[in-house]
Amino acid sequence: MPGEDVRLRGEVTDANCYFGSHMHAYDHAFCAKLCVAAGGPLVFVSDQGGEVYLVLNQRRGVRLPESILDRIGVPGILVKGRVLDTGGMRTLAIDGLVR
């Protein structure tokens, strides 16, 4: 997948609640996981500047790594991946956690 390689610190959460009411973090983690399990899109909210990225699934239907899915709603995780700017929308293809 094309894009700029990055390492970002922040949080993965569901797009519906985040954009609708800015709900996220530990208090919202269970709900976010339910929304994602139902097919709702994910966003990544960076700690620096509060940038919001639409999280892309990997090509060919490959799921996001379990290590990422297990940390939905957990602030301060460090991810590696690629950022793409598509028509003014910032997107993030997450490869995994930085250990």
C-alpha cells in the first residue's frame, strides 16, 4: 500500500461515536468494540494535535492485527503504518504496534 511510513501515538476507536459525540477512551472502549464488531469504521486519534485518521483495512481483506483490535479504546498506544491523504481525507493503514 502506498503512503508515508509513520509511527503515531494515540487511540483507535469507532468512528460513529467519535464523530457523533467525541466519545472515546477507556469509558467508551466496550461500546467501541461492539460498534466495530458490527462493522462500524475505525478511526485513529493522535495524541499530538488530535489529528483524526480513517483506519483502512489491509488489502485483500486481511484483518487488522489482533494486537490492535484488543486495544480499541486504549489511549496512548504506539502504532506503525502508512498515512495517505486522499482528497483531503487523512487515512492510516496500520501495520501493527510498535514494541
